[in-house]
Amino acid sequence: MIQPLRTVHRHAFVALAFVLPVVIVAGTAERRPRLPSGGPAVQLPGSAHLVNSGTLWPKQAIRTEFYSYSSRPGEIDVVLIPAEELNEPDLLLYWSVDPPSGDFIPAGARLLGHFIAGKPFVLPLRVDRSGYLFLFSLPHQTVFDTAKVEKLP
């Protein structure tokens, strides 16, 4: 009576011995690469530099750089470079013209993407060119930090 259960148990462990290493290798291969926080991931031309500010984010020391291009009028890119690595899991970057309401993102906020230090994000600007940047922690479901962006040139 116990012999068939032992046989099934042995076959299950033999299968796991082959499946688990494959899952671990595939998972590590699919991870996002960690970028150094010392500089931007993409080299942006210096002639397109608009504004450089280190005081937009009240809770974190994040240098914020805005770029504009003559080939793409009306489009502004933002690059966030934290002074030290942010130890918050799965940060998402949002843009909104409405101010924050506690730990919740406004209904009209637009997702710019997963936060990666030094990665340029395109801002969906309107005529007034002002709004708010949000770093949102997906696992904690809270706003990690907020930056008020005044009128951009």
C-alpha cells in the first residue's frame, strides 16, 4: 500500500531535479539588467539640455534632467538619476497634471514605464507644460515620492 506512494514521490523528486534548475536559469536570464546609477544609460546630446534640478523630489535625492530636441518639437524627455540606489521594489514612473491625493495616483495619470536610473522617459505634455512626476511602488501600492514640475521651457 505504501510502495506505490513511494514510487510516485521518487518520480516527482527526479522530475523536480531537472525542472527547477531550468526554471532558475530562465528566470535569471529574463531579469532586467541593473544599470549603474552613476550616469545615464543613453547618451543624450548636451545641446538639447533644458533644465537640471536636484531639488524636485522632497523625500529622495534624485537629480532630474529635462531634454528637448529640435528634430522633435514639443517633446521633452526626462532622465532621473538617484544619488544612491532606491531600495524600493518595482518602481513605476507616472506623469499627471493633477496633484497627488495621499498615497493614490490621480485618475488621469499616465504610466511612463518601469523606473530605471538614467533611462530617458518621454513626457506627455500639454500646453501649460507643468505637472507632477510620481514614483509608485507596485508591491506596496503607495506613492514612493512626488516631484512638482513647474512650467518647462
